[in-house]
Amino acid sequence: MFSRAGKIFSRHGRRRRIGWRDLAILLLGGLLAVFATLGYFAYTLPLPDGFTAELDRPSMLIKAEDGDVFASRGVYRGDRLTVDELPLHLLQAVVAVEDKRFYEHPGIDLRGIGRAMLANFQAGEVRQGGSTISQQLAKTYFLEQDRTIKRKIQDMMLALWLENRLEKDEILSRYLNHIYFGAGAYGVDAASWRYFRKSARALTLSESAMLAGLIQAPSWYSPVRDLEAAQAQADTVLTLMQEQGHIDADEAQAVREKPATLAVAPDAHPGWNYFADWAEEETRRLLGPMTADLQVETTLVPEIQAIAENTVARWAGVLGTEEGSTQTAVVAMTLDGGIVAMVGGKDYGESQFNRATMAKRQPGSAFKLFVYLAALDAGFTPDSLAMDEPIEVDGWRPRNHNDRFQGKVTLRTAFAQSINTVAVKLTEHVGREKVIGVARLLGVKSDIRPSPSMPLGSFEVTLLEMTGAYAAIAADTKRVEPYAITEIRGRGRTLYRYSPPPGANRGILPWKREEMLDMLVATVKQGTGQAADIGRLAAGKTGTSEDSRDGWFIGFTGDLVVGVWVGRDDNKPVEGLSGGGLPARIWHDFMTEVYRSPTGGAHAAIIADAGDGGSVSGIPASGNSGLSFQDISDVIQQLFKSD
């Protein structure tokens, strides 16, 4: 075997040694390959012509009813500050943890790259990066965040370009004004306002250390999620600052003894994000595309929201804890539709799908509210008699939940005990379209098919729209539109302020509301909703869909209307589920806790105690609207014609 190292073959097969000419050709070829590669990377670099323009992406701060910020959405930016406007210890903290040789290297720190490569090799994994502040700024402005050789070479080239175009202080200023600090805050001033409620100009050493520590992993070290983790990371920053001579041991120890704390409430309530997501959607619906940072005031009452979440958590494992087990949604609103609490599921961290506003499920017998309202308008009363017996409609035979028939019953009993045959009979008598018209009148917007099984809730609706429909009965108004936003401010002025829809409080109902209340109260006192009885006047209705896929209870006391839904996301049957079971118990526990808590006194305008034997929303059970039956009938007929 002949060694081929350092030898090549001539055209005639003879061996000859590599000469200086050959080495020059090889070197030239290598250089051409390097320049070609660098040329390709340079050619594919994004053009930096727009570098001087900062990107504005508006933010949204969402406030609860008490004025406290509990969530943020979008991108929040504060003032763009220069290095001269920022505290020296902030600049030192950032440089210490991110790029200690920032003022020495030309944009690329070869020593730092070598140190990171050695540390990663010894650890057997990537633990350190060698990127400079200039490289990070270049990557943030111009490049994708993928980790490839191409991207790494490009950020080096851009870093050199930046260093050639800008002074070091300008690079550091742009870096601090652009990077992400978590919680929707981009830029150090936004972060200072987000966490400490003050300008970055006034940051203390402890606060500067905490902000500098967020840069590497803003979500992981976010102080609103884990204050102790953020303080521990700040301690690491202080150590680096001390090692690099920016502060002495006494200064570091003083900060460690009194670490930075938040001036805002920590993000200890992830479940509130269901409401925050809906509030964001409503804000965009009201204003259209966002063009300015916004402050959004909402109807959420923190105390009531906490009660709702705690109640759901207590009952979370009742119907199974296996994968795909039951979910729960709760909506609580004032009579005018202001949402004071919303639970969209058991765990926002696992699923951001809001089952209160987005999930469409079969309401079951909760839909019977509209059937009986249409029947009352047609001349029936709670004492009218009907036969609970086997019937057939278009080849379909409805069954009762207990597979029994009671014979002659009053409508009050039929409604309270949720007898299916009577509901179907009433619908066929008054007309399916008329029942659908009542549902539309009360705000149900989902598609309703006029099938024979329609009166038993065999279509799909959201918990939010069904709860709003029940609120219209409680409020003695034509329709209640659920809402979350009371005011939106931006650009230093009010962009939106809630006002009731025109004519919403006219008190003109196309049915006999007091008779409907009679039956709703009977459901809680002696019907399928007895588990919801809290010992004071309450009205409501249960609902269970086919094969126990969905359980509902919607009811009201005083000035609060609450809807509860329980079911599985995969729409599979849930053994043992019924509206009068778990949903009614959740409703009972929630309402009991609300009336027991100081909230009832602190928010008297939101929750009014009707008292035992009193009235619902101040309307006596024997009152009337001042209209004759013929007047009411004429109104509803006109509404149905226009629907």
C-alpha cells in the first residue's frame, strides 16, 4: 500500500510531490470556497435599511373591577431611553450577565466563543452561548430565532456591521429598548413599569439586578410567576457584578438582605386568563385593529372569580381524573350582563380553550325555558294540566329520564321535574318556530334546527349565551348582552365606554314573566334542581344532554345570574352526570360562598340579598307588567314575524 498523503498522480499515472504551485492552487480554492460561502450568507442577509425605525406593536393592560391590572396582552413598550438616562448600575448589571467584554470587543468576542465551546464540551450539552450584545441585537432585529450555522454566521456579520455604524452606547441603548423582559414587556422601561410601576430611570440596584436576570429566560424567571426564582437569579447577577468590580461586597449583601419585590400583584391566578382572553377578543371587536397601547377596564370581580375557581377545583375529581376526564365551565354575571367571574376549564396551563365562550354543547332541558315561555304566551299557566304519556312525533318517541310516565300533571310540575313528553307536546302545540323565536329574542344566536327533538336541547349552544338568556328573565328585560369591558383608554383619552343597549331596560316582556319565575323557583324547591337550593329564594333550571354528555344548571338569586356546565371535551358520555347532580352542587357551593363572603357587603350593587320569601330582582311573584295578555301576544307575534 502506498501512502497518498502529500502526493498526487500525473496524467500518466506517475507520482509526483506537491509543489508550491499546487499549494497555492489549493489555498486559492479554499479561500474562494470561504468567500463564496460568506458571500452567500451576506447575500441572504435581511437588508438593514429600516434599522432606524423601531417597531411598534400595541399592548393591552387588563384591569379588574377594582382597578388592579391582572393580565396583559400584546406587546407593552415604555419610553425609549438612552444610556445617559438609565442608572449606571442597570447598565453594569446587564453587561455583567450578558457580555462582560462588551466595551472591548469589535462585535464578536472570540474569547467568549472559545470559553462557551469549552464549557459546552465539558458538559456534553449546550449550556453557554458566546453571543455578544451586538449579536443579540442583530438577531432580534433581523433574523429568525432558529439555531443554525447559517444564522450564527449571519448574526456575526450583522454584529460587525452594527459596530461599524453605531457607537457602543447606542448599541446598548437599542438593545435595552428592544429586548423582551417577559409579561408582554419589550424594553427596559416597559419592564420597569410592568413589574415596579415606575420608570426605568428610577430603578434601584436590586430592581436592576432582577431585570438583568430576566434577559436569558424571561418566562422562566418571570417575577409575576415565581418571585423567588427571579430573586435567586438577581442574586447571581449581583455575584457577577461583584466579581467584575462593579459593586463591592457590602453593596451586594445589602441588596441580598432586601431583594426587589413587585409593585403589582403576582400572576397567581392563571385561571383568570380565560376571562382575559375573552376581554381581549371583545376589545378587538369593539375597536378593530389596535394602533395604540390600551388600558382596558373590565367587570371582573376578583373575590367572586376566586370563589368560582376554588369551587370548581374542589369538585374537579368527582367524575374521574383519567386522561380526557370532565371539564367544568362557570359564568357569573350581573343582571345587565356584566361578567363578574368566568371559569373556562380546570387548568388554563393545560388548555387555553375557553369552554364558557367557545364550546358549543347540547343544553338538554335547560332549553325548556324557551318552550314554556312560548306556551305561557299562548295562554297556558303554571297550573294548566298536561298528560305525561308516550307520544310519537315524525317517527320519534321522546323518553323521560326515568323511563316513566306520570299521567296528568301541571306545567309547573312538568317543568320542575323536567318531563320531556310535556315539553315536546307544548312545542308541537305552539309551533317549533315560535319556540325558536323566543330563544332568538332572548339572545341565543347559535343555529337551532326545528327538529322534533329541538325542545329537549338537541342542538349546540355556548354557556355564555344560555346564561345571558336566563339573565333576561331575571332582569325583566327583552335581552341581555353579556359584556366584559366597561372602558378602554388609549392615546391619553377614552376610546370606549360601556352604555346599556338602547331600550334594554324598557321592562316590556312578550310573556308573563312572573309565571315563568314561579316554575323556575319550583325547579329549585321541589324539582330536579333541589341540589342548588341555598336556603333563600333562587330560580333555575337543570339540563342533561343525551347519554349524559353534558350537565347544566343555570339560575339566579338577587342580582347574580350563574351558569354551570360539566362535560368532556371529546363529547363522550359521562357516567353519573346530570344537570341536577354535579352542576347544581357546584352552583350551590359557589352561591353559598358568595353570600357568606364579605363580597356581598363590599359589592352590594353587584349582589343583592333577596332574602327568604322575598322577591327575585325586586319583582313580586304576583306582580304584572301592566299589559293585557292581548297586548303581550300582539308584541310577540310581531317579533316572530320579523325574526
